[in-house]
Amino acid sequence: MNGPVLVEPVVHGDDRGFFVETYRKSEMIELGLAAGLEFVQENHSRSRRGVVRGMHMQIGSGMAKIVRCARGAICDVIVDVRRGSATHGKWEAFQLTDKNQFQLLVPIGFAHGFCVISDVADVIYKQTAYYDPELERGIAYNDPDVGISWPVPDTELVVSDRDADAPLLREIADELDFPN
């Protein structure tokens, strides 16, 4: 897998609500998406409007993720941090909501983050490696070289101290040795 994949699951809805199968490994393999991916950890975050979480990645063997928004809406953003890649330093954004039920498969070698665009959002993601603070890295959510256009005005963005102090991609590019 050379880039992100937006997965659109089948949602069965009626006047009672809906049912959606959020993950089936055999189907992902059939689609050519999960070959070699084994998810070992699942996380759940709740955030309010304007919160930006990211841009995060894990070095070493790397970490792939499959991300979904179970409540509310987010602008989910990925940045290609693979050295030598034709799209190195480029970003893409996807709207994930509790209405569209879309999921984003983020491959190894991509920084990931999101911005909450609803009042509240619950984000759930599976990952292929255990969180390791020694291997975690991040790049600035407002790196001018990357130029992410967040859907909320800068004055309304809420960012953790850690994310606010994250380095620019060019400052850590040499330690990011992900395969293309």
C-alpha cells in the first residue's frame, strides 16, 4: 500500500438506527488493504470543536492505523513523511463523520492528525504497533512547508503543548527512514 485508502463500509440503517461492520480482516485482505497488517491496539479519544490532535507517527518499524469517527465529525489529515517519496511533505484531508461512517487506512510512513469540526467528536483507531513513547515523533500541525489548511480558523484551534512545540518536518526528516 503506497498511500492512504478511504474505506466506505456498508451501513444498514432504518428508523431504529444503523448497524455497520467496522472491521473484517478477510474483506480488507480481499481488497488488498490489510495484507501483512495485524492490529494490536485500539484507542478512543473524545475532543471538542477546534481541537487538533497531531501530526503524529511512530519511527522504528512504523505504525499503520485505521481511523474512524464514531461520534461527530473530523477533518482527518495525513502527511507523507517517507524520504524520497514523490509526495514527500504533501498532505491530504478526509472528512470522517458518524453519518458517512468512512474510515481511513493510514499506512506506515505517514504522519496523522485530525481537527474536530463538530461540537464533540469520538475518534477510534486501531494500530499495528503498540504505542511507545520512545518511538513517537510528531511534526508541527502548522508547518509552513507542509501548509495544512485546517477547516477551523487558527484563532479557534486548540492544540496540546506537545503538539504546539513539535518540530518542522525538515528538522526531523533525516530520522524518518520509512520505505516508499
